[in-house]
Amino acid sequence: MSTHGRSGVTRWLMGSVTDRVLHATKNPMLIVRGRSEGDPEPDTKLETIIVPVDGSSLAEQVIPHVTALANAMELKVTLLRAGASEKELQDIAGYQHADGPPGMKFQHFEEMAKEAGNRALDYLVGLEGSLRKHGVASVEHRIEKGPAADVIVDVAHETPDNLVAMTTHGRSGPARWTQGSVTGRVVSHSGDPVPVVRVG
């Protein structure tokens, strides 16, 4: 289905047919943001599926669908992990060691950053290996720092001819969108088709 170009709370309060169908069906949906003007592009070339993952079982439920699409269409898969920024890690380290001796905050921050990076890398390498075992010929992984929606949209903008494959939870209605939805923001701002798998 296609959705119009407006974004934000107003769009969801007015009601969106695409949103209502997404949360009423158990089938995966391909959501394409419609162009505000002009004719549709006559030819669409797809080369890459961007797959945002955060280590949760929710995000991973899109993987079987990604595998099927990649194998059927000979697409490259980019596994994308958004990590905490340096400021976020520094804030956490500072909070945990607010009463410690000078230098402890910085030392703990370095340890946290290294540990978080290693865990994310191990996780992505494991997923990459699983995709290859299931026949996906071209897989890469990326770790970018920043808020998840911003990272996904930025990578989508710099990656030509891509899909962004995501999951969404089962909640629906204005409350879901006013709380903020990574999937909703990516649909509104990435400019790319987004296959969405509803979970729960």
C-alpha cells in the first residue's frame, strides 16, 4: 500500500488507511510513501535491503522475510545496528560513578563503550552468518551511533535503490504514534519502500 507524504501527529489523528490495515492484518505489508506531485517513476530498481536490528526477538522476526526477498530478488542485505552515542554512554557512566574518585567516570565510560561495541559486533556477525547459511550471497553489517530512527533514515538516504525491512508491534491508534514509533518515522522520512511485519 502507499501512504501520503504528510508526517507527524496530525497525520495519524486524522486516520490513515494504511495504518489501520497494517494493524488489522497479520500479513506483511510493503508500505510505499507516495510522491506529493508528478507521475510515478516508470522503473524501480532495488539492490539492497536495510535491516535495522537491536538485539530483540521483535526486530529479528523480520529476518525470515528478508531472507526470502534477498534470495528471490538477488538483493544485498545490510544489517544495521544503532548504538548509544558517546554522550549517552558518558551520562550513564557519570551517573553510576558520581561519587567515585576523579578519573573513574572516564575509565568506566571507555570500558562501557568497548563492551557495547563488542557485543553489537558479535551479534551482527552471528546474524550475518545465519543469513549466509540460508543462501543470502551478499551480507554486510554497520554500527552507527545515534537515535535509532535518525540512524535508519540517514543510512536509507545514503543507500541508493533500497528497501528498509522492519517490524512493528500490535498496538494501534493515536497513542501509539504520539508515543513515537521508529517504524512510523522511517516510513515518513526515509523516502524508501518499507516492508513491515506486524508482531503481537
